[in-house]
Amino acid sequence: MRNWIEIGNLSDIPLRGARCLETPAGRIAVFRTAADEVYAIEDRCPHKGGPLSQGIVHGTGVTCPLHNWVMSLETGEALGADEGAVRTFDLKRDGDRIFIDAAATAVAAAE
Ligand code: FES
């Protein structure tokens, strides 16, 4: 059984932007797309550690603010010619409320 922890409201996240979350698994960026979907990925670009939470969201991808790698918010993988991936974390929505899978963040921390 999953342990969902409430982490805030959709309306707290800027459209096509992100809010960060400090967890045992490190800093997680929670993104809101133009279509009001939410995704959580590690806030650390696999290239040189850029803060993906400060990148530009387009569709279901985010462009790293440092050297423009594009990461998929769905799979965590780099798109295009670049190779690398960030961890993704499951979220759940209940209206405006957003929850994260606490077990996933704990497991990630233990890796
Ligand atoms: S650190 Fe993200 S593209 Fe270089």
C-alpha cells in the first residue's frame, strides 16, 4: 500500500514552472505543465547538475537552464541527442491537492 504525503496545491505552482521539495531522496522539482499536469523529477540535470526547476517547461519536457538539454518529465530521460536521465517520482492529484509517493522518495534515498 502506498503512503501518499500531501505536498501542496496545484495553484501554488506557477504555470509551466516548478516548486521544489526537500526530501530524503534529495531535492525534487514538481512541475506544472500548460495542460495542468504535474510531474516530479530530481532537480539535478544529469549533464552538470543544473537546477531543472528553473528551466522552461514546454509540453511534457523541461529545458535545463544551463546548457539547454531537454528532459522528459514523463520518463526522466534526456531527449534528442543527449544521453542521461533523472529519477522520476509518482504523484497523485485530488482536485487542487498534490501528493507524492513517500515510499518512492525513501527508496530513492537508500539507493
Ligand atoms: S547542466 Fe543541464 S544541460 Fe548542462
